[in-house]
Amino acid sequence: MPRVACAFWLNAPGQGEIRTVPLPDPGADEVLVRTLWSGVSRGTETLVFRGGVPASQHSVMRAPFQEGDFPAPLKYGYLNVGVVEEGPSALLGRTVFCLYPHQTHYVVPASAVTPVPDSVPASRAVLAGTVETAVNALWDAAPLVGDRIAVIGAGMVGCSVAAVLARYPAVRLQLVDADPAREATAKALGVDFALPQDALGDCDLVVHASATEQGLARSLELLAPEGTVIELSWYGDRQVSLPLGEAFHSRRLVVRSSQVGAVSPARRARRTFADRLALALDLLADPAFDALVTGESAFEELPGVLPRLVSGDLPALCHRIRYAPADG
């Protein structure tokens, strides 16, 4: 009898289901992985779920092991942690991270999985893809000792950036969000919190991750002359307005995009994608990152969970998906 797995598929915008899919035998340079945990990246995956990826970005937004095409039907996701059950002896039995969608078992090239360090629990390793985004953003931003920094938007990406910046020496750092409940998350990460109207100005660097016009405008307001905003938000099919009049030019402000799809030019000559992901996993040895996981559901519940994440009925940073243990 052929082997099968169960996978989450988006049938149409706003509607998903669990499907049975064939599971091939792994080849000589492939691994069979049994999923332990996956994570829903609330910003990108909810945008994909509602069908908000613009046609011009369909090729750019493809996940590494995506099946199907935008807007639907498709299988999408990229935060997966599992254990290698078949494959090369060096990986057999290892817990690994892979940029794979929500699926109970899967076969991929051995080069597509990254071993999770023993110091990182598998349940926390689902954050690796988001922390990798933070690493790339900070390679782009190049913060200096003693900088005055604000991170605007205490979502999954913004909190990851703040958590890494908390390790920098002598910086003045604030995590800024319109939701006062995010103060508890900031405290768990060891960083100061402020509402937008209370945030400290004269910043050398602002990392913007709120995906709102108001957040981006406030980012510019908080900059010191010749300061830089690193724009991490992705707006999908939404148009945004940016106040580039007033003092924008006289203060010589900079807005720079950062996107995880390419290694930052600052490190591209000396770091690979694999290096960047391995660094993110090493950073996850810090238990402070557990504050980014704010909910958990069983895999079978995923078709009902994603609509609630999209509507905001189920608030979350990273929502973790739990898979059934192996038989026996």
C-alpha cells in the first residue's frame, strides 16, 4: 500500500481543509521527516489565507515547498520542525527545521533541513524562520553601540527584532505598539515598551513592522536628522501613503526596505542562507523567545484556526500547531 500524509490546503481564499496526500519514498539524498510542530506566521500566512497576495508578487511570494498557485488552491507555510525518520545516518533521528508547509510527514532533499541545536526545544524552534528575518533586517540596519532605537509593531517580526537587539550593548531600545497588552511581551523579552504617542524620539534607527500607515508615519517622526527607517512590513495588495513633505528632505531621512528573500548585501559575500538560518537557531537557545508563542492548536483544528486568526477573534503572535506523536 502507498504511504500517505495529511496536509493543510487552502481551497479558496478564506477556506481551508486537511487533505490526504501521497508520500513518496525518500531517495538517496533525501529525508523523510515526521512533523512535531509547525507555526503560523500570522502576518504573511493570514494575508495568503484571505487571498491578499498581489498578482505582481505571486512568484516572489512562493514558499520553498509550496504546491499550487496564488490565490488558491495551494499548500503554503514555512515554519516546520520535525524528526528525521529515514535518510542519511548523520541526520537519522535528528530534530530539524525546514521551510515546509503544515503537513504530518514529508520528503525533501537532505540539504533542505537544518539540525536544531540541543539547546533549543523543538517547540521553540518553529520561530527560526521569523528570527532569521530579524537577523537579516539587522544586517541591513547595522546598528551601532549606543544607538537610540525604536521597533514599531510588536507583532511576531517586530518582537523578534527587539529580542535580538536586546543583546546589543548600551543601546536605548523601545518596543512600540498601539496595543498596551504588548507591554507584557516586551517585559518578557527584556526591553522597554511605549505606546506610539509616548515613544522617545531622536532615534538613530527605527525598525518598522506594524504594517500600518500610522506606524510608518510615526517611524519618520521619531527619527533624528539623517536617521534611518528599516521597513519590514509587507502590505500585500494594500496601498499606503507616506508623508514625504514637511521636514523629510531637510532632515535627510532614509527609508530602506528589508526582505528575507535575499541575504542582506552587507553579508551576502560571506554568509549563505544556511549560515543565516543556523544563526537564528542558535539565538533561539534564549528562553525569552517563548513569549512570541501565544497560542497552540492541534493540526486537525487548523481549518478553523486560520479564519479566527484572520478576523482577529484569535489574537496571536506565533500560533503553534501541535502534531500527534508517533504510534507506540
